[in-house]
Amino acid sequence: MKRIPCQDCPAITPAERRRLILGDEVIARIRARVAEAPDPSPELVEQLRRILTNPGGTVPKAGPAVCCEGPDSE
């Protein structure tokens, strides 16, 4: 008897898992819609490149250290 992997089987690739979940017809429709989409503008590509290379944004600079036992503590 041939075993058919389930969608949770670790022995299948992500593409095989998507095919099991969605089916060939849905995947074909998705690919057709993607093919219809226009190419992104150079500005959009640059914005996405900046976001993906630094997803958290700029790192704030650390302020001066403050001691919890300073003259203002009670």
C-alpha cells in the first residue's frame, strides 16, 4: 500500500505541503493572478529593500545610565 503524506508530515517540502492543502487548481489560479500583476516600480523595490534589510528600523541610541540609588531616590 502506498502511503500518502499528510499536510503535517515533516518529510514533505513546503511546496508539496501547499499543494496538498490548496490543490493544483487553486495554485494555478494564484500563479495566473501573479502573472497578471505589473512589475513593481524602482521606488517600491528600493523601499522594500530598505525594510527587509532593517525590518526593525533604526536602533535608538542609548541614553545615559541612571542609577536607581541616586540623590533623587527615596
